[in-house]
Amino acid sequence: MRWTLLLPLAATFAACSTLGISGGPERNLVDVKTLDSTIVVEARYYAAHNFMGRRVNGYEADKCLLMRQAAEALVRAQAELRTFGLGVKAYDCYRPQRAVADFAAWARDVSDTKMKAEFYPDVDKARLFELGYIAERSGHSRGSTIDLTLIPLPPPVQDLYREGDVLVRCTAVAGERFRDNSLDMGTGYDCFSELSHTANARVGALPQRNRLLLKSVMEKHGFVNYAQEWWHFTLDDEPYPDRYFDVAVR
């Protein structure tokens, strides 16, 4: 059964005004929490706990923006997950093209390895483009791709990253790596490793089950997983498959 979720017209205009979007397809970007406040957002690129170790260009708010079709599909997935006492936490959603360019510039500076010990402990930074971890364009910039994980509801308290904290490799077992409040997914988020491949059996039985649950629910509601990243999903019928946007997240 297909569900349809629509905001009142006034709320739609208010959301667009809040985002600073005046027209064009960008007008269809919505803040997912305005549709479902139970969706947790931890915008990793708005802060410093990411593979660059700083805020990324284009992120001016701790928000998850998606094209309306993708946002409404995510709300339906969240509704199903709540029946299991679970929900989603979004790490990244719409990503401005300027942020993608920032990633690329960082990747070319092979001397900057500030966060290597956690996010790419076993990968030579000079190979990030070659191995496909960094690219000049990202589906996130089309507004229908989301990086997310599963969390219990209500969300448990989690550790906060502070500048200068000792970094632990993202491939370490749960309890040793950074203590996120998610279910055990086998690796941390944005872990540049083959262990992040969705079907990698080496992560163990429990993370495999959690990945399968996330994948099956998201696929049921119209998303397709990127096989190299357990956290990465794109709406199959995305509205702008050939457009890359650059309005800031605000």
C-alpha cells in the first residue's frame, strides 16, 4: 500500500522560507523533522566528528534536508521501524555541491591526516579517489540520498566527540570504537573500509542482522542501498536524477 503525506500549503511555504530557498527545484527540499519529529539528526558534517575533522563548507545548520518525495518515504520507513521500538538517525542528507568540492580538495591534500586513525586507519589517503571513497560528484547533491543508522527509541545518550579526543579505529568492535547510540552496525559511520560493505560477513552475525533490517525496511519504502556503504540509501524514483544542487544547508 502506498501512503501519501502532505504538509499544509502554508507550512510548505514556511519551510521554504526557513531554508532560504526562493524558487526552482530547490524549493522541494524540506527539513525531515518538520514531517516527523522522532527522526533523529546528527549532521556529522556540521561539526568536527567526521573524516575531515572540521565543519564542511555548505553546512550552516544541524539539519537533514531531502526532496519532499524522499522525505515522505523516510517518514514511512520511520513509522514501520517504530513498531519495533526503533528509529533512524540521519548522519547526512542533501549535500551541497560546494561540500563535495570541499571533500575533493581535502582528499588532494595528502598531508592532512588528522582523522585517519578513526575513519581510514588502513587506507592510504592518496588512494581515496582511486578506491571510490571520495568523488567529484555525489548523489547526495541531488537531494534524495541519505546516510543513516538504526537507534533504539527513545534514543540513548551517546558520547560527544571533543576536539583532541583519542581516536579509535572505526573498524574496532562495538564498545571499543566511538560510542554512538546506534545499534551495532559493524563499523562506525563513514568508515573507509571493506568492512563497511553492506554484505560483508566478517562483521559478525548481530551487525549483519541489523544491516539487513535497515536495508529491508528502507527498500520496502522505495530506497536502494549502495553496496559499499551500509548507511547509504537513495530513493529509487528520485525526482532529479540528473541535477546537482548547491544551496547551503541552513
